[in-house]
Amino acid sequence: MNTLLSAALFSGKAQGLINNPVLNYVIVVFIVIALVYLAILQFWVLVRTRKHLTEMKSAYGEIEVQRSELQLRNKDLTDSLNYARRIQAALLPAEHHIRKLVSDYFIFYRPKHIVSGDFYWFGEKDDKCFIAAADCTGHGVPGALMSMIGLELIQKIINEMNVDDSDQVLLTMNKELESAFFKEESGKALIRDGIEMSICIIDRRTREMEFSGAFLPVYIVRDDKLIELKGDKKNVVQSFAMVSFNRSTFKLQEGDILYLFSDGYADQFGGPENKKFMYRRLRHLLLTISKYPLNDQERILDETIASWMDGHDQIDDMMILGVRPF
């Protein structure tokens, strides 16, 4: 009985609340305000999203503009380097010229960048044949500029100044570079870069070869043996003090092969332990392949160093000359 009475009273109160116009008005106003708030919040989020998308679109546009500018600059730089490579190639001895001087040869030439700090030179004066290999400090554009200077100087020294002793060629080049790079006004050298170089001068009549080297040696393979003539442990224009270079002589025979090179091949990192190729491994490789035709030797050298690098970056310019003088 009490339960029924309580239920009746609650039902009456509830009915009274539902029929209360003030309360109903408050509820409606609350719902409207909530809906308006939600609409405003959604509109604000939409505005912010659009603004963010506009900013992203603008930033993307700027990135595209910058990317286009970088691509254009990179193309200009690459085109300039490719043109510089053609100039450098024009200064290097032409193939038909080399073939007039030696019976057989190969040139393995692999710049780190498009242009190289390594250069080679073949020349002839009277009954003497001149073969030089050089490695200028640095690579890329700075090394290439030094190599062009070196090419012009060695031609001038031998063809115009008539220097035909191997040690005097290096000494004269040292003096010429000193004259070019030393400025009396400041009392200091503008450039301290040097050139590592090896030069062989072969007398065709006597088959006697003179050799001098600034750090770089020459390898001679004869009867399955490798003979090394070492260079001095000093660069051309390493310092502007008085310098001198040693001169070695060697009697060549029919079938001897000369190998002149820069240090880029031996210094290349790679292999399973990421170590340098090293001169010991290079000597073994040259001795092993010396029995093959020189064209095949160049191919083997290329394939060997490519396999050795196998994903590693090339760290320096590479150059190896193989020459059979007689």
C-alpha cells in the first residue's frame, strides 16, 4: 500500500516537472546553446584545417620552387664540370699520339668526380720518350686546376726549356710552381698544395731508362718478377726551400712492362673488412695479370676495384698506366 502511494506521488511530481514551462524552456535553451557551441567548434576546426592546408600548400610550393632552383643549379654545375672534363681531356695526350711513342699500353683512369686531380703525359724529344704520371693534391675542381697547370708546365719544361734529365724535370717543375704561387708582397705562398709525380725517360737507342719520383714509384715486370724503383719522400712544391730529387737508371729489355700510377687505387677502402686495397695487394695483382694483353689488364683492374668497393664510395681519383716500351 505504501509502495503504491509512493509511486503515485513520484508519478505526479514527474508529470508536474514535464508540464513545467520554465524548466522546459531552460532545457531547450541549454540544448540550443550546446548545438551552437558544437557548430562553432566544428567551424573553428574547419577554418584552422583550411588555414593549415593553405600554409602547407604554400610551403610545398616554396619547396617546389627551391627544388627547381637546386635542379637548375645542379644542372648548370654538372654541365660546367662536363665541359671542364672535355677541356682536361683535350690537354691530356691523344691516343694516336701515344701509339706513335710506345708499342702497347693501357690507361686506367677513374676520377672520383667528373674532373680529376690525376694526370698523365707522354712526350718525345730527339730519341727519348717521356712518360709521366702525377697526382695533384685534392680532387674535383681544385685538383683538376692543379693538373692542368702541371700538364702545361711539363710540356713547357721538356719541349721549350729542353730539360731531359728526370730529376731536373721535377726540380724545374718545383721552381716553376714556386714562381707561380709565391708572392713577394705578402712574403707567403698563396698555395701550399703539391704534386706527387713519377717520370720515366727512355732512350730508344740504348734502351736505358731514367726514373725520378716525388713520392710515386714505378713498377717494372720482367720474367714474372716485379721490380720497384722508389721515388723520394717529398712532393713537388711541398715547400719552397731548396730541394733535390734522385735519379735512377735501369736497362730495359724486350717485353718489359712499366706501371706508373697514383695512390688512389691502393688507398681505396673496401673488401669484407672495409680496409685499404694497399700497395702489397696492387703489386700482387699487377704481377698476376702481367701475362695478359694490356687491354685485358685494364679491364681486370676495373673489375677488381669495382668488386673491392662493392657499395663503398670512391675516396680519391684513380690512375694506372701500363706501358710496354719495346
